[in-house]
Amino acid sequence: MQPVSPSKPNAARRPTEPRSEVSAAPRPRQRTSQRHAARVLGALLGGLLLLTLTSAAPGCKSPPKWEQGKRYFHYSARAKVGTFDPVRNSSSYDNLAQSQVYETLLEYEYLVRPYELRPLLLKEMPKESEDKLRYQFELKPGVRFHDDPCFSKQSWPFPEPRPDEPAGTGREVVAQDVIWSLMRMTDRANSPTGWWLYRDRIRGLDDFKARMDKRPVGAPFEWTAPIEGFQVTGRYTFEIALTTPFPQFLDVLAMGTSAVVPRECAEHYGPEFSSHPVGTGPFKLEEWVRGSFLRYTKNEKYHPSSYPDRAAPEFEARGLLADKGKQLPLLDGLVFHIFEQDQPMWLKFRVGDLDATQTPAEYHDLVFNPDHSLRSALADEGMGSFPLPLLDFIYRGFNMEDPIVGAMGPGFTPEQTARAKKLRQAISAALDTREINLAFYNDNNVLYDGPIPPGLSGHISDPPSPMRGLNLERAKRLLAEAGYPGGKGLPVLQLHTSRGSNSEEQGEMLIRQLGRVGIRIELQLSSFPELQDKLQRKKAQMFGLAWGADYPDAENFLQLFYGPNKTPGSNKFNYDNPEYNRLFEQARVMSPSPERDALYAKLRDMVIEDCPAIGSMARTRSYVWNQRVKNFMPSEVYHSWYKYIDVEPR
């Protein structure tokens, strides 16, 4: 559940994809707008200056009083955070912010690849029944929520008396907290974004939600109502019963939206709970200046949790097990600095105000040699780097309920549906993703077809689909078949995207590309939260986004097109194809097997044919960090890894 802005470029090189366009000979790399050219020139000149700066610069100024003598890690976040409420988590940026404060039952091993789950709030891995329909869980005893005024005698939510503890003392996490946290997903008052993960999964939960949806305005939520699929069997033990097998269920429990929260704090703060997090995590939110920064301090009462003693061989060779066995977190605090533009972010890193960041595409050739190693001047500073291939789906999408580009579903004639499909296919054929990759991503992205990225079962790399551009003759023919020869009679289409480092330039390129066949585009720029709001209200005709994996399985990408997941769920395309839905429902209950892979391929091909999303690309991030930093091994599948990082005090 991690939509992100597609204009945040990758910066690590990977082998160039074979050319896929039908009609084009190789073209030199080109910048297509004067504005972009000016920006790149400025970046190059600025980068040359910045390469002369040293990351030791912070020594020239005193850190703020709260940081003096402390181990604070400063990192860049590339869009605004919208909420700290796990059930409202709607982007990777929300997940980043929340994952420092809240915890889930399970997490991924920090240094093991492929990804493996391990207990976090649990004492051990859950026990699964033979029919894969029932799971038994046992919590770690002694895990406590952060101290907060919401904990009081008056707010005590249990029938037994409250322990004799000072008001404001964070209480112990018990089994009922897990059930309550998952029940919050069914309360429409919470505007839950993750209900699609649990819908039709837990016995009795859908019926309970339907009853709660019908309750009168102002009627209380039934926290104590029995639900067949949730059984508390002891202070720390509970069971969850599924309606059908769900191979990714434990991965879902490791997602930020499944984090455990204290009921009394959610009730105490009401609407303000989204900005007043109270969790069990390694850090506590100390300060949040919206659009500027978030500051966290170490949770001094963090439950026993140690640095890992297992690592993939390549990570062990980098010395990443040197701190094995140490109590977490290693840091005294953490600061996320918010940036919507790359140049100020990179400047902050080069003068030492940031300890680590992603390398913007504009600076890639100044930072890395042709063999992808760091340039010697930077390596001599002690800078480190790591290229991180993403399980990533960058796309341009269509609202399938829009009468022009979608026309899918009740209320539309078969003729309207067929015309809209040919229009989408024409746009796909006119879209030159290779030019976009060259101009804005340093030719580092992998271009592919369908929604399944490289590294997952069901991905296809060769040969490219005939739906993929560039094929101008095909685009013109399809546009005419859609009833718009040369674009005549076609209204100006609205492309919505988030305002970012090169969003406007990418939009201008799309306007030019599609204009070659007579399709006119108008660009609508918004902040990322504003774009999310438009999508929630189905007000974006076309939109540019990216989806990062919640868990390493193609099902997480295929569910983006499952009809019942339509807005406000994860299916922002509002694609609803009965045959797709039927096949997806078969595939999602299957364990990994050749039979499941075959279904994944059928689903992928249906998306390629219907074109609710086009222009698929996957990025590689190039992370860099300064000489203060230890144990830096980033991931974008999950965001709770900052507890493993260490730095030298400033």
C-alpha cells in the first residue's frame, strides 16, 4: 500500500534495456525543454561546486542543544507526511514516518535476502493449521506503549482494575490490543485505507463491518462485539481464523497499516490521533513541523530487541554484523527532513546537514564513475554508496469510470467501452518510455510490460508487448478506430501528477509525445496529499504514480486491478473486469506453484491488453551516506530499519 511520486528519480545505473519501439532508430540522449535544460545546467554547475564541499562541514557550527553529544541520524524524506494513524496510511511517506513509532506483529530480517519474516511483537512465529485457515499467536510479555497522558484510570479499557501506576505510564501490550487495532479497520469514521487487505479474509469481520456501517451517526463503536475470526485465548495469546487460505497473510501483518495501537489513546485524541502517535516502537515523535521535518527521540523503555546476527554474505562482507547482539535502537534520535526538490536536498547532504540521502539523477555522473563506483574524491571523504533495485511499478493510469478514457462498468454501452479501450491503447503506443527514461532517469530504469516488476514471478521482459510504444503508426490507427482520427473530436485530457523535482518537465514531454498523433494533454500539478485526495474522490482522469511492494509477491501488484479493491481501496484505476476478478480470486488463495504462476501471467496479460495502466518502469535507487554513518542497509519494502543505524555524535 505504498503509492509514491513517479517523478522521484532513481540514480543507480543498470544495463540498458533492449530498444522496444517499433519505428525509432537509436537517438541521442536529449533534454526536451529549455526549463529542464536550464535546471540540469544549474545542477551540474552547482554539483561541481558541491563536490568541493566536505561532509565534515557540520563541525563548523554547533548542533542544537537537544542534539549536542547525542547520536542523531539526519535523513531526507521526499514528500510530505499525511498522517500518523496506521489505518489511514496511504503512502510510503506515511509508512516511513509511522514505522519509527508503531510496530507490527512481524517484521522482515534486516540483512537477509530474499526477504524473510521474523517475530517483532510476537514471542515466536505463528503456528499455522494444516488447512492454512487458522493461526495461533503469542505476544512477547513486557512490551509497553510509550508513556503518554492518554493512559489514565478514567481511560482504562479493560474490565479488570488498572494497575497501581502513575498516570501517563504506558501500559503493557496484550492480546486484546491486536484485535482492537485490526477492528479499527472496519470503522468508517477512521477513513481506513487498508480495509482491502482484510476484506473477505477474516471470518465474521465483513459482517461486523456491515453492521457498523449501518449504525446511526453518533452511535458508539462496538469494541467488545464477538467476531468469529478473532479469539483471545489468554493475556498474550490469540487466534485468527481466515475464510480461505491467504499465503500472504503474515506479510500483511508485517505492514504498517496492521500496527498495534492503544485503544484508549485513539479515543482520547479523537481526530488528533493522526498527529499524536502512541506506539511501542524504538522512537517517539518529539516534534513535527509539517512540510519541514520530523524529529524523533529514543524510546528509553524499548523492549529487549537486539541487532541481528544473520546476514547475506555480501552484507556480512561489508562489516554489517559488527554490532550483532547490541540492544536497539543504537541511535539517540532521528530527524527526517522533508524535501520536494532535489537541489536543496543534495546541498544539505553535501554540507553535512544530512547523513544519508538518495542521489538525484542530475548529480549521478558527478558522484559515480562509469563503472558505478564512487568518484575518488567522495570515496576519500569516507562516503559510502549502495544501489537498491526496487520492486517498483511506475505508471500512467486511467480512471476507468471516466466516460472518455475509461467507460468501464454499468452505465456505459459496449461501444463506449470499446472506444475508450482503443484510446488507451493509442496513448500507450504513442508513449515513448525510453525517451522518458533517458531524459529523467539516467537510462537506469527497467522498462517492462504489465504490473509485475522484475524479480517477481509473472514478470515478463522479452519480447516487449505490442501495446508498448513507441509505435506512432499503430497509435494513429487506434486513435482513428476510437473515433478520433488525428485527434479530432477528442477533448483535452487531464493528467494529474504530484509536484516534484521534474514533474512539470515530464508532463511537457508527455504533452509533446502524445501531440504527435493529435492527443492533447493538460497537466494538473498538485502536492502529493492533494493528488491522493483527488484519487480518493475519483477526480483524476489520468494520473502518474508509482507503487512500491508491500511484500515481495506479484499478488501485491495484481490486486491493484481487482474490482472489489476500487477506490477508496488500492485500485485507483477503478478497473473492474469480471473475468480478471474471477482469476484473481483463484490465484490469491494459492501457494507458490507453477499453476499460480500461470494464473499470474494471465492476469498480467489482461492488464496489458486493457491498458488501465501504461508505461511500466522499475527504478534503482542509489543511496549515499557520509562518514558518520554505520550499518546503513536501506529497504523500500519496509521502513523500520532505522533502529539498526548508528552514527558518531556531531
